Amino acid sequence: MTIFKTFLKVLNKNKGIVILYSAILIFFAAFSLQNNDNSMQFEKEKPSIAIRNRDQEEGFTKEFITYLKENSEVIELEDKEEAYLDALFYRNVNTIITIPEQFGENFVAQNNPEIEVKGTNSYESELTNLMIERYLKVAKIYFTISPSEENFQKIKETVEEEIKLEMTSKLNTNELKKMATYYNFANYSILAGCVYVICLILSSFKNEKIKKRTIISSVNEIKYNRILLMGNFLFAIVLWLFYCLISIVLIGNIMFTKQGIGCILNSLLFTLCAVTLSFLISNLIQNKNAINGIVNVIALGSSFLCGAFVPTELLPEMVQKVAHLLPSYYFINNNEKITSLENWNWEHLSPILLNTIILLFFSCLFVIITNYLTKKRRKQT
């Protein structure tokens, strides 16, 4: 009880830091949600796409582009990589389609050329992928039978019979995007708040006199860590509840849907993971002055690498591979999957459950390493 009371006293002295990071979350989330309101206030049946054609617009390539134009809203952009990435980031287009050189010739010759499709993971982007796959599959069947230009009309007739471009999703995509944006931003505030405050609190317990009293007391290192860990969890739960209340105020009643509850539970799991990570970091650092640097590296670094500020599909492939090593990646990935979830069956839930298991694994790993380091340090003392 003495340890816990001391924990609360030190926490009270650092409440300003919690308020600061909460204000940052509210400011950036509100700003981002306002941008979403401005850019998502319309509905349309056709997905918006951009086409980068590196082939000659003739033959099969011409027919394919005509098909895309008839079934999509094609946005003309400057032919620069930066312009295309900006259009994806600001959701001016849902998908960017890059047609390689000699695509039409290679396709007709059955050489299986590949086109590059880069999307926003939205419903419209998935619809575009399905539309492209269906056209190419039908075309491949006809050209396998007979490599003739007469196939162009047959392909067109077949696809027109099969595909109907209607938005059949019952999800409120605008509100769900707001939800995903808010909880992705919360990655930074949860990590920064937990790491900074918990490290400051636990550094107070590293005072030489306090350490010696703890060593000679009847409290063993496992019980000592457990008490501090429970204190950390209490602080983190209160912080998490506060952020959840903010999300209800900013986003509204959609937070009480299945997707909203899913995001709330996902953020709770990530908060517990952040606590165990903070507890581990506090056992690794000895200098209070290093905490600021640690917060910047852990909170800001993981937020940028894992997609809290910039969508992961816009990040380089190498960055995405590195992000898989961080808990934030699985938290943010779950947010995206939960807010786009319409069919709650095993096929769609299994990737979310896998991410959840990985987050639990990280939490357990951080606790085990912390106990090992504490025990080893006491033996050396």
C-alpha cells in the first residue's frame, strides 16, 4: 500500500503532461476530422481513379482503358510520382492504376503481364480491384480460346452483363473513416502519455535510499513489480477512458456500433501494451533527462512508421517491413480492418484476432523482460 500511495503522489505532480498530450490528440484529431468532413460530403456510384499508361493506347490496352473510363471517374493528374501520392493521401482518388509498357501485346500473347494497382484500402478501392480482376479474367479466357481482335466486343458484352457498379455497402463510411482517423492518431497520445508519465514516476523509485529500503524489505522483486505495474495500469485505464469519452464527443453515436466498440476494445488492448512497454523502458533508462528523447523516438517514430499520421500504403516497402516489428502497426492495422468490417464472420475476423494475439504477445514479452532485468539488477546490487 505504501508503494501504491507513493505512486499516486508522483502521478499527481505530473498531471500536466497528461493534459498536454490529451490536448494534442484533441487538436489534431479535430483538425483531421474537419478535413474528412470537407472531402467526404458527397456520395458517388463510380470510384475515382487515376491512370498512368506507359503503353501505346491501341489494341487491348485501348479497350481496357475505355472500360475503366466507362465504369470509373478518371481524374487527370500531373504525371509525377509526388502528384499521384498526394492525390491518394488527400483521397482525391481512390486508386492509381499503372499500365506497363507493351501491356496489351503481352496480354494478348498470354505472357501474363501485371499492372500496378495502388489504393487507399477503402470500399471504392476494393471495388476498383474487383472490377479490374473481373475484366482481365474474362479477357484471358477469350484470348486463350482465340487471340483475335474480335474478342474485344465479346469481352465488353460479357463484362457489361456481369458487373453492376452500385454501392451496396450499408456502412456509414464517412463516420467510420473519422473513427479510424481518431484512433490512429490516439496511437501517439497513448504511447507518449504512458511512456513519459510512467517513466517519470518509476524514475522516482530509483532513488538510492528507496532502492535500498526495497531490497531489505519483505517485498520480493516480483511483488514489487506487480504493485507498480498495477498502479501503471490504473493510470492507463483512466487515460484510456478519457480518450474514449473524447471520441464519443467528437465522432458521435457511431461509437456505440459494433465497429465503435471494436475500436474501443482495440485501443484498450494497445493501452495495456503501452503500459508494459513503458515499464520496460523505465527499467532500461537511468537518467530522467533521457525521457524526452525516448518519447520522441518511441511515440513519434512508431506513429510515422506504422501509419498513424500517413497511411501505410503510401510508405516505402522497406518502412512497412520495419513497422511489422512494432506493436503500433498491429493496433493501427486493426483500426483500419474494424472500421471497414461489414460481415462479422470468421473469414473477416481472423486477421483482427491475429493482430490481437500479436499485441498480447508483445505485452507478455515486455513483462517477462522487465522481471528478468529487475531480478538481475537486484542480484548485482
